[in-house]
Amino acid sequence: MAQMIERFRPLWLQRAPSLTIASAVALVSLLLAVPPAHAALNVLITKGVSDPIPIAVVSFAHVASDGGFDVAAVVQHDLQGSGRFRLIPRANMPAQPTSAKEVQAGDWKAAGSDYVIVGRVTAASASEIDVECDLVNSATGQFIGSQKFVADSASLRDAAHRASDFIYQKILGVRGAFATRIAYVALQSDAAGNRYQLIIADADGENPRVILSAAQPIMSPAWSADGQWIAYVSFESRLPAIYVQRVRTGERSLVSQRVGVNASPEFSPDGTKLALTLSGSSGNLDIWLLDLRNQQLRQLTDDPAVDTEPTWSPDGMSIYFTSDRSGGPQVYKLSLANPARVQRITFGASYDARPRVSPDGKHLAFVTLDGGGYRIAVQDLASGTVTVLSHGKLDQSPSFAPNGATIIYAGRDAEVGALQTVSVDGLVTQRLQSQQGEIREPVWGPFEQ
């Protein structure tokens, strides 16, 4: 067992040097076990595109039932935070139109804006609010499109994010992911001890909500494809156990507390199975499938090596995983139709681990040893080309946004754990700062209807 731990020792020494061998076995999924705080995260752009698109978001017309909520400010924040737009300050706007027909394109072009967003918040009924936004190309005077979203006073922020998604897609041709959510693990420490929290927040870090709190570690959160469930590892009974929990209600079920390691759960695309890492009484880690409908287990790997960190291909036909069967951690792929036939995917470094596949199945993100640091890389699965995207010393836990354009990961900010994002093309980087401690193990949720 100790030999198994030593195979992944480099990450552990930097991440949790006080772990005993017994507790380290349970953490061999290579995910950071110490996490952070539950205040809203502050987005700081650390690098944007060299020529961002100038755009103006005019204050939306209000109604009393919106409580004074500034929809336009959220849209501004989203677009600015993407690193691909330059926002025209409100003080520099030549007018305050609220519909496309009121936009005088020449005035906005003279003000330096290529696009203008205008909108209205109106009362649809006693309980419903309509949020409408129009997009105008001020360089050409062309009306590009309009979208309406139905909300209530409690969901205006979500409607604003959806307006941002609409604008982002219309201008850049890529579906926006502002209206999605992230999950992460947080650790609060005080005189009373440690408190681990599983937190869900908007993609911009706002609206954080603790869905589980415990005195023992919580690890490896994973979303279901419909965004309704989260799987995770909990040590609340002092031994590793895997739970699935309904996000909306908090209802949860214990699905695996078998002898030895229970780690790295990942929902299948159809939500009926979990790929996970189990050791059994032998102590050797292998990849298994757990059918959530009947608790039936199917072993996928059977090798003396450490096989861990499974992740699904988008079509549900294959699983990528980390294994040291070649002497050091590398990423491999197996087909569910013939799991004995294993294909090695990564070759460029002595350490490649924690694979995650992009939603379109074209790219693989993973942690690689590069220049003396553990960094986030992305590999084009067709060409094999690898690009190192991050520049930290201990970057971990990559997770694709549902549009495949951005990766969120856990990095370090002045020796404190922080969430960071990087676009797949490497042009835009952000840091999601917390004022209350260390945050770890982010996972980006799916698009939701």
C-alpha cells in the first residue's frame, strides 16, 4: 500500500504534507483535499485578448417589481469578465435608449462602440417579470436580434446571465456559459476545528450556496449531465464513502462504502451509472462501473498499476483514466465494449494526470509536469498536439465549461488556494478570488434548461 502512495508522492508533498499513509490512500484520486470559503468569489481578469470588442450595455428600463435590480450591470460584468469585450463606461454613453429602434448607430459609433445592448424589465403579471434585450451593431446600424426571458424577483440575476449568453453567442458564435453553475469544496478553519463545505455558485462566483457541511473532508464533486445531482466523496464516517445528492432539495443517498478506497465518482452521460475508483481488500486501485439503478458493479481495469480518476467520453462509449502502468502517471482510454483493450493517450511529460474531456469530445484537459510545476494542459485528440495553458506551480482539477471554451481549475494565489480559469486558446485568464480562505476542486456544471 505504501508503494502505491509513493507513485503519486510529488503532488502530495506540496498539497498535504501532514497526511498519514492511511489517510493518503483514501485521497489517491489526486484531488486536493483541503478547500475554502463561502463568500461570493471576486472575478479578476489576469489576461484578456489584445483587441477586445468595444461594446455598450445601456441601463435597462425598470419596473417597481424588479426591486431596483440592475440587469445591465450583471451583463456588463459577464461580458467584461470574459476578457473578450471592452465595456464603454456609462458616463461616456451618448444616450439612454431602451429599445433597438431608439438607437442612433452613428452616435454610438462615434462614442467608440461596435455594439449596443439595450433592454427593458417589465411586469408580465403579479408574479412574473419579463427581461428583454436588443442587440444592435453600431458600426453598420444593423439590428442583430432580440431575446426575452421570463423571471421573477428571485431569478433576475439568472435572466441577466441568460441575456449575456445570448449576446456572447450572437457576437462570437459560441454559446455563452454565464447562466451555468460551478461547484467547489471549501475549508474554513478556526479555533473549533475544520469545517468542510460543498458549495454551488453561479459561474461568476455569485450566489454561493452551501449544500453540505461536515467536520471531515469532502472531495471529488461531480455533476450529473442534467445538473440535478452531484456525486462526491465524504469522510464523515471517518472512512471514504460516495454519495449522490439532489442539488435542489438536499436529498442524498449513500451509493458506495466498500472496503478500502472509494474515490473519484463520475456520472455517465445518461446519469444511470458512476465510474469510480475502488481498491477492495487488496488495496490496488482499479476503475469500476456502478449502476445506480440496481447497485451492480462491473470491474473495468484489472492491473497491478494504480488506475484512478475516470472520466467519460461525451458519447458514453469510452472512459479516460490515470494510470502508472507505464512507470509514471499517464492518461489512458478504454472502450466499454472491450475494456481489456487500453490505449495510452498522453506521452509528452513524465507526469500527466486528472483527465477531463471537452463536451464536444475533441480536447482533453489534464495536469502535466512542466518546467518544474504541475500545470493545466490541453491536448487535441485528433492531432495529439499539447498546449500548456497555465503557469502555476501546483495547478489542479481542470474542468471544462459546458461550451468547451474555458477551463476552470484550482491554482495558488500567494500560497492560498484559488480558483482560476483559462480559455482553451490560452488568450484569457481569470482568478476567482475569495476573501475568506482556500478553495479547491472546482467542477463546472452543465447547461440547464
